[in-house]
Amino acid sequence: MTHSTPGHTSPTATYDRIGTGYRDIRRPDPRLAALIHEALAGARTVVNVGAGTGSYEPGARTARVTAVDPSQVMLDQHPGGWKVLASAENLPFPAGAFDAAMAVMTVHHWPDLRRGLTELRRVSHRQLVFTWDPRHAEELWLINEYLPEIRHLEHARFTPLSTVAKALGAHTVVPFPIPHDFTDGFQIAYWRRPESYLDPMIRRASSTFAQLPASVVEPAIARLHKDLASGTWHTRHADLLTRDSVDYGYRLLIAG
């Protein structure tokens, strides 16, 4: 069942725009799922804030999950039975209502990060946040060589990990290097599969690409296409082609 709450924040415009077909590209990766499920072990009730289509939620036999998202387009694709249209900053639940709260690649979208994290702590006994640290040194080649505009956008919307960890009261920080065959198609997923960035459907499923104008993206993708066709990219990044994973700064924070 889907509920909306009086005074909830308007659905996120970006995800209303990119949401259709999102599940086809953003397929949960089993290695990240295992990490998250291990951290959720023992929780019988879970709230997934910024749930989107339900990626990385524990199965129904393990826990009862309530999905929260400000976008109706995303909630309509969520397969669960308990869905609430609401913002992270105004969770319509009593204190301690859930054993655990999870937020996966969503806190950078919250208009008021500290308030959202406070709400996460208020409604649950344990909190998990999976996010990216903009201060991490190693950067995706796509940004360095083709779309530096992504750097400005990402650094403007992602909060440094140390700040998020402190606001959450995290006691554990777990690194998650991105495997070369990562199945969840967010921006970093294709670091060893550069041809994937040529696919407009893959770019459409990324909130980063969705916020950049075509006048910026299309010439950059054309340059990438040319470099792939000539072999320039493969020569430049021969070292990446031998690596199984790269630590690009993605971290799981655990609190409570």
C-alpha cells in the first residue's frame, strides 16, 4: 500500500524524470547487497529512506521493509507492499519505530542532510548509510578527461564523509571498492567498461548525467567515442584493464 503524508516534500524532479526504466539499469549488485545485509543482520523491521525501486533491501522473509521516497514515479516501480511518499527530513513515524534504517546513495539528494540524518536516528535503533566521499583522492577518468563538469556538480551536492559520519554518529566505516563488473549502473559502475557511457539509456539512469545539459554531455561523449574507436582510451588506461576493482571512495557507514 502507498501512503502520502500531509505536507510532504514534492517528488524529486530529477527522479520523476529519469525514473521510468530505472530498474533495468540500476540492478542491485550482489556484493554490495551482501555487505548491507550483513550490517542489517537481526533487524526485523527496516525503513529504507530514499528507497527508489527497493535496491539492497532485505528479503521479506528476513525483515518487513517500509519504503520511503519523495518521488511517486520511483515508488510506483518499488515491488514492496509498504510504501510511503515522504521526505527524509520529515519521516512520519514515531521514535524507535524500526529496528534499522537504511539509506543507499541518497543522502546527497536530501535538501537538509543533518535533519534527515537526525530523523534516521530518531525512528530507528540502527542506521546504515551508503555514500561517496568527495574528498577521496582517486577520481574516475571520465571526469578528468571528458566531463570535469561532473566534478563541480558532485562536489556541490556530496558532503564530506567525515561530516556525514559525525552527524550520523557512525561507529563503523566500511570501504567498498567498485568491482569491474558492478551491476548497479550508477555513474562509477563502468570504470572498466567505457563503451557503456555511450549508451543514452545508461546515462539516463544516472542523476548526475540527468542534471547536465546535452550541450555539455554530447560533445564529451563524442570525444569518448572517437578515443574508443581509435584505441586511444585503451592505450591510456591499459592499467585499469588488469584491475578487478578500484576504491573510488564509496563507504558504508554504520551507527546505533
